[in-house]
Amino acid sequence: MKISEFVFEKGRIVSLYGASGSGKTNIILQVITEITPSLYISTEGKSYYARIENLKAKKDVYYTESNSVYELILSIIKSANLNLKLIAVDTINRFYRETRKEKDIEYPLILLSAWAYENNIKVLLSWQVSGNNRVSGEKFMRKVSEDVLRVTKNYIIGNLRVCKFKIVSSGVEGCL
């Protein structure tokens, strides 16, 4: 089974959460290569640029970077012209973690939800966890997501199902 099939088995708007280094970004990058045309929005700065460099040459895989909640909202709005099948945001709760302003998470989520339903687009969101292993903005994550999956170093877990995955040089293999 493809990773994208597992991830979107139970919903159109799906959230992935897990500790730093658990594999969330690798899973997202695999999914955007399986579902095209797609858009990857990074809120984590240039550190992710090297990971998507190979994907930039791939037709119908777009990349943008957002350094503020306003840039994130603008990226979502501009995506309307791309006729996408998937929008992935890595990580959606970055700005909320920094400001603790509800509008910094609510506005992008409302816009993404509207886009998903009006245009039949899939949305994949990653969420960072804090030091106490809790999702910052969990109530928003649970409200907007049709499915919530926890990522560990080897597994995607959620909704009474498990996918074992392996990160290899060519991407992510799963569900093993």
C-alpha cells in the first residue's frame, strides 16, 4: 500500500504529529510525489530546502516557504490558480507556537478547510509537539482534521490502524 493511500484512507484533511525527527517531513514529501499536482508549504525556513531540492525538478510538485502567518495565508490563496490535488503544510502550528494567538492557527486552517471542500483538494498538515509531548494547538488540530495520525520513527498510528514505514534514499517505503 502506498503511504498516500494509508494517510488519506479516512479523510480529506489529515494531520500528522510527532516529535522532531520522527519522520513527518519525509512522509509528507513522499505523499506529495504520489499525489500530483501538489504544493508543499514550509514554515520551518531554509532547513527543509535541501530535502525538496530533488522534488523541484519534478513536474507538478510546487514548493513555497512562509516566514509569517500572513505569508502562509497568501501562499494558500495563490495556490488556487494551480489546480492542485494536494496541499501540504509543514508545520501548520509554527506561528501559533511562537505567538499563542489563536488567529495565527485559525485563519490558515479555515482557509485550508474551505479550499479542501470547495475544490476537492486533499490537505496534509504536520504538527510539532512540545517538550511535554503535547501538540501545540491540539484543539484546533482535532476540530479541523478528519483523521489524526501519530508518527514515530517507524510507524504511522491512528484510527485503529498502523503502517510500518522505512526511510530510504529514494523516499519512504510503506506500509510494510
